[in-house]
Amino acid sequence: MRTRPSRQSPNLHPVDQLRIRYRVRFAKTGLLRWISHRDLALLFERVARRVALPLSMTEGFHPTPRIAFPSALPLGIESLDEVAEIDLSEDLEADELLQRLRGDEQPGLTIHSVEKIPEGVKKARIAATQYTVSLPDDWDESNRDQVNQNIAALQHNETVSVDRKGKTVTAIVKEHLPKIELQDNQLFAHMVLADGASLKMQDVLDLLDLSDWPERGATIVRTGVELKGPNPN
């Protein structure tokens, strides 16, 4: 009895190809703050194709570009410092990749820097973040003392907890919220990520009894991202 040979996708067992990883620092502002994490990945893929990058693809029947983000932002939050990692199948100089990405001029997407990641370095993982929250449109200076009192009360706690989708997220204040202060025209927070689920900036506003600030015109901006481990350079 004759048997028909099985048909396999050529992508299941691709020939060995060069795979170089690059770390891209960028800002996501303006209308881009309203796109989802998935849409941001698709946007980067479109940008990469427009500037003719030799993307490294995953294996399987439906190969996709190897583009990864170590952290996802909730809708509506701008970021001045985000991280993406892109794998290419050709060895480009970091400066060439930087100029190609900048040349696309995607509105709301600002490319700050590109660095080539040495072989063996682990993928980017977030260690800490910094946020600012602008004062609400109807801010009254008479409220400053109350906000400062709320901050002091929060910092006095050893731990704080919030409920998220039926689960409790607990943070050690001194370890995971080492700095939070009301500055002249904004609230500033430095947040260190826990091993498990971590606090989000909206959680901090909730704990400070400032949940309605975004509804009153306050803007949440992630201003900095610190990565775990040594710098690849």
C-alpha cells in the first residue's frame, strides 16, 4: 500500500539563520497612548516593514516577527521611556537601525536609542519605573496639605494591598514605593516591581484617595524605566 508523504511547512525546520537582538528605547505619546499593547506590537511590525528591516521570524505554520516588550501600559497612559526588543536576521550597526526607525517619523512614536545586545544576555525585564501625574484641571492649592497628609499616611504603612480582578496585590511600602511626593505641579512616584504582581500607578492614586484625578483632567505619564541586570554595553 502506497502512502502519501506528509506535507510540512518549510517554516517548521528552517535553516539556521543569523539572529541578532536589538534593544530600542522609545516614547509613546499623543494619540498613541490610546492603542493597546497588541496594537503597539503591530505598529512596530508595520514600521519595521516600511523601513525594510530584515526581521527574524518565529517558526511554525504562522511565523511572526520576534518583537517583544517587557512591560505593557494601560490604555490612556503616555510614556517617555519604553523598551522594545527586535530580533533581526542581519547584523546591522545599532546607529543604522536607529536612523532607519527614526526615518519613518510615525506620529507619537519617538525613537530615543538603539543598542545591540550581546549573545547570551537575557531578555529585558523591568526592575523599576517612574511616573508623574499632572494636577487635575480643577486643582485648588488648599488641597495640597490634605494630599501630603495622605502620602504620609501611606508611607507610614508597612504594607498596602489592592484588589485586582478578584486577587489581592500586596506591596511592601519602603521596598516597592520608595519615593512618592507632591511636587509643585505634579505627583511623582518611583515604583520598584515585585517578583509577582506589582502596583500600578492607578493603584497608588486609589491608595491616596485620588482615584478621580484622571477623570478631572490629570495625565499619567511613565517617565522612566529601569531594567534588571547589567547594561548590555
